[in-house]
Amino acid sequence: MSQQPPLLTVRQFLAHKHLLELRLALLVKPDSGLERPILSPRLQKPGLALAGFLASLRPGRVQVIGASEADFVRTLPEEVQQERVQSLVAARPPLVVVSKGDHAAAQLFAPFCEAHGVVLGLTQATTSEVIERLSSALEVLLAPRTRIHGNLLDIFAVGVLLQGASGLGKSECALELIYRGHRLVADDVVEVFRLRQDQLIGQAPEKGRGVMEVRGLGIINIDQLFGAAAIRDWKPIDLVIQLVPEETTPLERLGVDQQVTEILGVRRPLLQVPVAAGRSLSLLVECAARRHLLLQRGIADMGRAFVEAHDHVLQRE
């Protein structure tokens, strides 16, 4: 399971749904440029480079030409304009985007982008909107990611990842939770990516969204059975619950010692729930989600409070 950001080409990036509202018109789109990789989720406004400080350019970054950059270039003598723009494009950035529908600035960049095989786009959107949409798309597409086995659900607004060996009843438990009104994100395989260092986002693989495999029933469509409100596309992972066989796993009964697990270098609380005949797993998972919410609100853990009160009484005696 790789933890490295995936390779992202300009062609793949331009096809992302977050960019549709920009209505980006490609003025220059060479095949070699469309296959060039984007290496960084951070954008660059190349004002310093256009002023002559080419060392400020960062390789693999999308370059955004806003109103300030375009206005500055127009103040330069024509020969200097040509020199500065050519030097910028000769660094072969993966993509140059001109905002605010500035055709004059785009036409200044176009011949050099043609010569160096750099994709050039023009949009009517403001520079701030361009930066927001491009950055949000790149942050997701270039995020470290992995795939893990389990079921991810939205329970009381808590992202709960159910894990455990095959045959312990994860899918049956998830199905009962959906019946109780909670929402399915992913069944069996969860794609996880990390945002902003400590946020874990889980989603289902493209072909497995909205469906579940349940022993005895086969593949079922949650949308058709329970409605669109029973599924969601993605959810941050807040709590990991591991189903374990009761007879083989020694458990800490008071729940004082908080366990954690690590996904993509990010730690999340881990709760082990024993599986045995007659136990309502869905009820236990619901209670675990409610308990997590209370802890996040700063309400003292009941198990720890009980032990501390008991120790206090013993000390007094």
C-alpha cells in the first residue's frame, strides 16, 4: 500500500471536476505538455520571475498569471517583455493559467508556450477563484494515499472505520447501521488520503460506491434499497473500531487505556470490540461513536473517572 503521492499529469488534472466551473480555454495544448507531471500541490504567481529573479521559480508548479503580473509585464519595454516571458516559459512549468480573461496577456505567452510545449489556459474567473479551485483540486489529487480493508460509515457525524478479519460480520454490522439511519461511505475497500498533515479522508473506489457485498445476499445497491441519503461520497476518519473474536483476544474491561492506530502517519483512536453470539455489534458501534463525540467535547471519560474515584476512596481508607 503506497503512501506516496500519485503521478499527476496535466491532462488528468484538467479533467478533474473541480476545474469545470473555471471554463478553462486551452489556447496552447501540445501533447507533450499535456503529459507533463505536476509535482507540487502549491501554485505560484511568478511576479518575481517576471521581474528578473528566475531563481524564485519552483519546478513542477502550476503558474498563475493574475492581473498584477499582467499589468507589470505591460509596463516593461517590448524587448524586456519578450525576454522575461520567454525565460519563464523556458523553465517548462506544467501549466500556465491566465485569469480574468486577459487575452492580451495570454497572447503574449502563447508563442513561447508553443515553442516550449507548455500548456496555456485562459479563464474568465478572478485570480482568487482560480487559486482556490486549482489548489483544492491539487491538494486532493497529490495527497499521500493508500487502500485499506474495512467499512467506513458516517455515524452521528463521526467517521467510523470498521476493521477485522473476514467473516466476523463487518458488512452485516454496517448494513444494520444503515438500516438504523446511518450512512455508508465504503464497503470492504477504503481509499484513504491525507490532507493538511493530520486529516484522513476516506472514500470508496470509483466502481464500488454505493454498493455492498453481504454474505447470503450478494451485491446490494444501498441507494436503491435505502435511498440516496444512506450513502455519501467521502468522510473524514475519526475513529477506528476493530472487531475481534472474543475467545482469542484479551481485552481491557474498563477501557482506561486508550489505544491508537496509525494510517498514513496519522494517529487515530482505536477501539477493539469483541464479537460473540448474541451481541448487538451495531448498538456497540453506535455507543462507541457517541462516546467519541463526548470525549471530543471535553466530557470526562467515565471509565477513567470511575477508576480515579475508586483510587481516591482507597487512599482515604
